[in-house]
Amino acid sequence: MSTVMPDSASVLSSLAAAADAARQAYMTALQANPGQDLSPLYAKEMAAMNAWSGATAKALGPNPTVKAAQADLDTATNGVRGDLATVKSVAAWVTRLDNLVQLAVKVAGYFV
Amino acid sequence: MGADIEQDVYWKSAQTLSRILKESIRVSPDNTVATRSIVRCNKKEIGHSMSGRPNKRFPVRRVKALPLVIAGALLASCATMPTAKLSTAAALAKAGEVAASQMQRNVTISSASLDLFVKAVAFNDGFNATPAAAGSTTLIANVKVIQGNLVQYENLLQSLSSAYSAMDDLAEYGASTDLDSAVSNLASDTETFSKKVGKEITIPADVTKGLQESGNVVVGSVQTGKVIKASAQIESILEKIVAILSEPTVRSAITPIQPQLQGVVGQAAFILYTQGVYTYRPILDELGAPLGLESSSNADAIVRSNKRVEAGLAGVVNQTVNSQIASATEAYDQGLAALRALEQQHKKLQSGEAITLQNLSDIVANLRALAQVSAPPTTGIAK
């Protein structure tokens, strides 16, 4: 397994993409459920946004395990994007975003 | 000093007369002599530019006092005058000023936009019954830090625009008063920006000095020499700016903020849209325009009673938000392309090659288009 460090731009880009996917999920759920309480989803979106925005002001630490964490985050982000056309339920989105946010927070933790 | 000025005036006089002569005997494509008025040329050439701006490099009072015989004797030198280079330099400077200004407009997330972002977050918090302390306070604080980087980027672009404006003044009117300070400001703002984005550089002192040495108003070969030197100075700094902006870390530290801010603002608008606050009619009219169709006055009621149509229109709104987000990132890349294009044209100017501004002009047009996507004249969905 390669231990080459990804550059911080690439990792930040992954975090930004995760935040964007979280917002897309919120908007998709809202479109399908305009009258429903979406606050749990919104909280996840904010957490993803904060993971990204907090990292932009810091430097990526020299920890090669970030590469695997980034790959996991990208997979989750792509999974969310892939579900945008099909998943309508707020509860289903909360579960998916919960996983996404956990991974985003983990990746953001590499920025110190 | 006085002798130098007189010599410059004579030199300029000859240059002007040469141009007047050329203008007055210019032959049109059908081999007939063009009927340009010498009087009109005189007015344009001697006292004022086309825009009515006083021509600082050729004070009219001195010209009137010149013995025509001396000026006439100097005409022979006119064939070798570097006016073409000055015109080329002026064209490049104008193009650079336009490009930098347009880039600045694209980059600008003005304080009003940040205010709008804060309002949008507040709305989103309220709509979702989520206290700010649960997330958005941190977000806004983080975004303001990133905003600081962008403000410095804007300052840099403003300085670049000013440096080009000063170069234009030098090429057009021989005015070099503002150039030293403009280039110094550009160097200083470049250094500050590089520090902000963690790519600190220092512009060597020799890059920013030396233009003021032979007077505030210059003509002839002195003017051309200064213009070329100014071009080299700007190019030298431009090269460093391009290198910084090309860094992936700088790109990612700057570009995500605009998409994310637009995303949050767009989200607030989308929430309101899905709640039926806005009229659907602008979108309906836009879709119907190619067929000459307009929405009827009861269109909103029809849409709201038809979930499939409503979902379709919500998709259009969502897509619009995403287009705006993508345009902000593209604008950064286009801006960088504009700076690279300028860099190439500086090299050509200095080596005496013909410059080509079409590519730059195309990029600026793209930037304008992207700015319109990012901030449509009628923001929001309401008609």
C-alpha cells in the first residue's frame, strides 16, 4: 500500500466536495419533502461545511494515513451524489450524511 | 533640464508633423487620396487625445512657439520613431487593465455578498430551527478568514489594473508620474497576497524602481524606453503572480469559498422556492421563449397543483444554483489564463514582435459571461 501523502489542495477539494454533496442531499430531500422537518439533515450539512471551512485555514499535517481517509471520504461523497436521483426519505439521508460527516471530520482532523 | 525639455518638444513636434503628413496623404484602397483634414489632425494630435483628455506629453503652448523650419528639419527622423511600439504598448496596457478589472469583478465577493451569505445562513438556521451555535457561527467565522485571502487577491488585481493604467498613460501621453508608485503597489500587494496564502515571496527591489529618473513627462525614444522597462517590470511581477495562483493549494484555498457561499445563498432561495414564496413565471417564460410562449396569470396556481411540473421546475432552480457554483471556479482558471496571456504579450512587446490580443479578449469575454452567471442581473427567482 502506497504511503505517498496527497497534497493539501487535493484533500481540501475532497472536503469541499463532501460539503457540496451534503447540501445537495439537503436540497434533494427538501424538494421531495417540502413540508417536513429537515433540521437533522441541516445539522449534518453544517458539520460537513465546518469540516471543510475549518481545514482551509490550516495546514495538512504530515500523516500518510490521510490518503486512506481521503479515499473513504471520496467514496462516501460519490455515494451521496449517486443517491441524489433515487433517495427521497429524510431518514435515509440522515443515515448517509452521518457517515459522510464522520469521514469528513476525520479527514479535517489531519489539518493542524 | 530646460534644454532637455525643448529637445523633447522639438522631437515631439517632428513626430506629430510626420503623423499629420501621413494622415493627410493617406491613400485609400481605391488609390484616391483620403480627405482627412489637417486641421482636425492638428487639434487631435497637439492639444488633446481623442477622449478629450489633455495631452500631457505635448503641451500646446510650446508647440505654437516652435519655428516650423526646425520642426520640418526633424521630419526626416520621424520615419524611425518608435510610435508603433508605443501604440502597441498602449493597446497591451489597455487590454491588461480591462482583464485585471474584469478579474477583480469576478473575484469580488463584496461585503454586500458576505452580508447576503450571513443573512442566508441566518434564514437557513431559522427555517431548520437550528441555533447558530450548533454550527453556523463556526462556519461564518471560518469563511471570514478565507474572505481575508480573497480581499488581498482583489487588492492585487486592483493594483495590477492600476499598473496597466499607468503604463497606458506613459505610452499614450508620456506621463510617468504614477508608474513607479503603481508598480511598487503591485509588488507590495503581490508580496502580501503570497504571504496570506502561505506562498511567501519577495519581489526584488530592482524590479520596482528606475522609471522616474528622467522626468515626469517624457517623449520620443525616452518614452519608448520607459514603456518597455515598465512592461518588463509588470511582466516580472506578473510571472510571480501566475506562479502563486498556479499553486494547487492557493487555488483550493480561494476557489471553494465562492462556490460554497453561493451554495448557501442558493440553498436559502431554494428553500423559499420550494415553500411557494416565489413565482414560477420567470422560469416558465424562459423555457417558453424559444417558441414565443408566455406564462398566463394563473400559471403559479397550475404549477402548484401539479407536483410533477413543480418538481421539474425545482430541478431547473437546483441546476441554476449548481451552474453558478461551477462558474465561480471556472472564473479563477480563466483569470489565470488571462494573466498567462498577458505575460506572453509582454514578452512579445519587449522583443519587438507583434502582439495578439484576441485570445485575451476572448478570455475577458468569458469572464464577463461567468460573472453574469454568478450574479445574474435579476437575482433570485421572483419576477
